[in-house]
Amino acid sequence: MPKELIVVHGPCTISGTIHVSGAKNSALKLMAASILGQGTTTIHNIPNISDISVMSDVLTRLGARISREGHTFAIDTTEVNSFETPYELVSKMRASISVLGPLIARFGCARAAMPGGCQIGARKIDMHLVGLEALGVQFDVDHGILIASTPAGLIGAHVMLEFPSVGATENMLMAAVVAEGETVIDNAAREPEIVDLCNMLNQMGAKVSGGGTSSITIEGVPLDSLHPCEHTTVGDRIEAGTFLTGGALTGGPLQVTGVDPDYLKMAIMKLRAFGCMVETDSSSITVSRTGDLQPTDIQTLPHPGFPTDLQAQFMLLAALADGVSVITENLFENRFMFAAELMRMGADITLEEHHAIIRGVSHLQGAPVSATDLRAGAALVLAGAVADGTTWVHDIEHIDRGYEDYVGKLSCLGVDLERIIEA
Ligand code: UD1
């Protein structure tokens, strides 16, 4: 496929109403979980993004049959007969590793290439392995392939995660649903996408309680008592937060629909600290602003703390605020690559290890920039929308991984932008 870039002609106002897609980080894991129930599981509200295509390919290679109508996927896992996820797919997307738990649950063994994904840090999987080992899984590595086996079966255990890792919590959950006896995951991740997964697992016949708290209890059930189900993916809080940032940048009003405001409590608190007005109802959030953007300090933390996936977008707000803000990134060590690109557009940022000191400027200037990862890419397009002149955002395949029709949606909100093929 020819490489494309996004060209944005600023400055624009970003306002109106936009409906967010289903959450990428939920949908990927819900698709993996479908392996657990033999038959056809139907999942609604799956976003049309390239990471989902990779997960579809992973499941198809395992033997699943997927038919798709709009945002609804019917995944027939009856003939899943392979437990090996090949390198060429796993290397494209770290989240491919989330089939590990379901495969071990279904076959007692699995083979998976070590994962790739965004270049935003070391992103190890040691906690996935420690958690699964506690359930009786043995691991070997052979030429980059992780080989999992369960010589004595899966046995429930009490496990304290060293850090509330989203992926490790999910992999443990999806294996523990069929482990003998009770499993307790302490210091579990509390993200809304974990709750979504717990809900779907329970619909499939699993016995999971405590999803959304830091202690999840799983009462193991026999594999053959798990069955397919019908489930709707929750709205994407990160996509919602990204568009809200756009509204906050130019004053809005901007409304996002299709997302529970409870998922974004900390981001909403920070928008208010930046000087925005934010109103919510059960499934929508509206942001507007009349005064200057106020400087605001932020530190990223596991949910319900401020999400690392909104760090770049909020750094853009800080870059245009009236004063100095400090952003501390606690999750991914390489996630300040965005700052270097934003500085090319005139932002004044100093990086000190995992702190960014941002001195607000009054204007940004359009420039050629590069999407260093998914969220940075989305934020650079927003930066282009408020900058003076034209911005060319390269490497937009990162944006396509997680944002459905980003250009089309921003265009509906008044941004003057287009995708073009790179010369
Ligand atoms: C998920 C999200 C990602 C989000 C992140 C944190 C998906 C597909 N991706 O990623 O968008 O930014 O949660 O909210 O859902 N770590 C280890 N060892 C492990 C596991 C993690 O050291 O075994 C470290 C990671 O390198 C990282 C931190 O823990 O520094 C957080 O990782 P984790 O919560 O596992 O994130 P992901 O599940 O990879």
C-alpha cells in the first residue's frame, strides 16, 4: 500500500458533536476471549482500525472464522485447532499476546512469538509470565517463541501483581476462568476495559467478581461450561479524551457521545484545571472554554489516575497555556518522543528524564512532523489544526492503528485536513 500522510491547514476551530467508536483496548481483548467459548460469539461496536485487522488475522490463523457487518463481528471459534501465534502477526502488535491466556485455557498449552507494538519503552511481559506461572503454567523460550505448557493443569492461586499491568491482569483473567479452584489477582489493573472483559467473561459462563477494583476473584469453571455470547464493546475513553482536547484547544463547544464520563474522571478534572468548562450526562461530555488555558501539572498513573494514552494530547494543551506546566510520565519511558516533534512546531519544552517542563507559548507554527506513536500522531494532527500554516504529519499508519476515520471525524468538527499519498 502506498504510504500516506495527513496535511492540516491551520488555524481552525474544533467544535460540534462527535460519536466515539468502541474502545480499541477493549475490543482486542474481547476478540481474544472469544477463543474460550466454542461456537459463534458476536461482538458489537468494534472499531474499524488496523489493530483490529491484526487481531482478526491472529484469530483466523488459529482457525477461527470471522464474519463482519459494519462494527459487528461474529467470531466462530469452533474450529480453532492451532495454539501458535506467528511472528509476522505478533511482531505487528503487542496486544496479540492477549491470546496467550485464552489459548492456555483452551488447550493447556500455547506458542507465541514475543510481542512488538509501539516504540514507547521496554514493554516487557514478565508480569504476564509470573502471573500465569502462579497458575501452574511453565514457560520456555525457543528462538524468540514463547512455549507455554501446563503439566499439572491450571490451578487457582492468590497472586499479587508487582504493578497493576493491564495486559498481565487480562491474560491471568482469561486463563484463571478455567483453573481449578479460586484465583485472586491482587493489585489488579482497574481500567474500564478490564471491567468490560470481566463482564463478557461472565456472560460466557465464567465466575469473575471484583472487576474494576484492585482485587479480582475468579472461581474456576470447567472449560466446556463456557459458551459463546453476545456483547457490546464500551466506548473508547481515549478517543473521547483526544477529541475533548481538540475542543479545549480552540474553545469548543465540543461534545463527545458514546462514552461513560466516569471513565474519564481524572482527564475531566485536568480539563477544568486548564480553565475549561466541562459538562457531562450519562453518555456524553461537553467541553468549552472562554478564558486562557491555565498551566497545569499532570502525572500519568494506572487507572483511575491520569491515562498515559492522553499524555501527548494534554501536553499540547500545556504547550499553549499561559505559564509553566510539568508533565510526569510514569508508565512508558519513551513516551516523550512527541515533545521533540511539538518543539519543531514552536513549543518550548525541556525534558528531564521522565519529567517534561512545558513553558506555554502563544502560537504554534505548521511544520513537517512525524507520528512517533499512535497517541503522539493524533496529538500532532490536533497541533496542526491550531497552528498557523500547514502541517504535514508523516507515519500516520500509527494513527490508523487506533483511530477510526480520524480525518473524517475531525473534518466534521471543522478541521481543514486531508490524507494524501506521499510523494
Ligand atoms: C495497555 C494499553 C495501552 C496503555 C497501557 C497503560 C492495550 C492494547 N494497550 O497496554 O494503550 O497505554 O495499557 O494504560 O490495552 N510492564 C512490565 N512487565 C509486564 C507488563 C507491563 O514491565 O509484564 C510495564 C510496561 O512496560 C509499562 C507498564 O508496565 O511500562 C504498563 O504496562 P501495561 O499496563 O501492561 O500496559 P499494556 O497492557 O501493554
